[in-house]
Amino acid sequence: MKQRTYRILLTPQEEGGFSVSVPTLPGCFTQSETTEEAIKLAKKAISLYVEGLESDGETFQVVTEISDAEAKELLQAKRDFLEGKITARPWEEIKKDLVRTTLF
């Protein structure tokens, strides 16, 4: 099995702890109280995500990596949201964006 490297985004939560997302695997999320635990749980979430695809007979497509600038932009958007500077978008609009970014 080929080893892959995935970038994870850890976002501090107002109530404490971190939410963790894997930008290259849409829908792959977890959460944790500490950064150390977040990394451990992210590895487990990635493993389960990929195993799920394989067991369902789905082909694994690597989504294009995001650049450091895009990662910074995502983090700033999350900060702005948490500070109330921007509002949430409707889920239907977000799903359309996900489809556009994951289809080849």
C-alpha cells in the first residue's frame, strides 16, 4: 500500500479543544481536547475514511492539495466566523462548492 501524506487543519474552538479537518478528504473530520490527541485522531479518521472507500469498492481520488496561502485564508475565514465578522453559508451552497472542488 502506498503511503500518503495529508495536511490537517486544527481549528481552536471557543469552548476549548480543536476541530480537525482534512482538506483533501471531503467530510473527514474529528475533534480533540489537545493538539497531540488531535493528530492521533486525525490519523485514525484518515485511515477509516480510506478503508471505507476501499471496502465500498470506490476508487480513491486524491484531491489537489491546497497551498499554504489557501490554508491561511481558510484559517482566517474560520477566525472571522468565530468572531462574528462573517455568517455561515447555507449547506446547499457549501455542497455545490465541494462538488466543484472534488470532481475531476
